[in-house]
Amino acid sequence: MKKQKLFFHFLTISVIAVIFAACSGSGKDGNNKTSNDSLDSVKTAVDSIKKAEAIVPKLLVIQGTNVNLRVAPNLNAVRIRQFQTGDTCEVIEKGNKETVNDVTDYWYKVKRKNKEGWLFGAFTSLKKPAESGKKGK
């Protein structure tokens, strides 16, 4: 987890440096860069951030009591266990969007303590690892 945080911080600083260089308006030869070059640099930086976010696992923080972890992403699937408010799970996959009891959200395949299963997202709060507490895993 520390390596992932270090990598993410390094990547963030690198992206900021690229954006700063792109916005400075001059290259090594002293010529002004065109606005297209600056926009391309910003787009590249945004793409880098998106790739970094895909690498760093995210956590679902449980926001309800007796939230069911299931073997498949549907209410009829066998329940593996239940979670309580504040429990955290690592997100493995984002599933399909579904409406359950008039609430629309995604199903998430998650992992906690070597158990994998599916949670309905309406009872969770998706967070990056640095934003969540130490509870879980």
C-alpha cells in the first residue's frame, strides 16, 4: 500500500510539472508554444492521472448495517457474510447498474479478508485508500 501511495504521489507531481511546463509558454529554444501544444500536454496529463487511478485500488466504505456480501451481483444470490458501518473492502470490479427498492446504483465485486463477493453500491461510499480509515482488510 505504501508503494502505491508513493507511486501515486510521484505521478501526481510529474503531471503537475508537465502542466506547469505546458502553461509556461516557452520551450528550450525560447519560442512560444502554441495553445494546441499546451492543450495536448494537459490532455496527456489527464490521461496519466486516469491511468494512475485505475492502478491504485479503491475502497468501498460500508454506510449501512447488515450489508450483504453475495456470490453474484443480484439479490437472489447466496449471502457470504454481512458488513457493518465503517467496514472497508477493496474494489475488484465495477458491475452493472441496477435499481433495487427504487435506488439505482452499481454492483461492486470486492475483497475483504481473502473473501470475494458482490455488494450493492447504495450502501457504500467509494473512496481512495488514503481517504478511508484503517479499519478493514
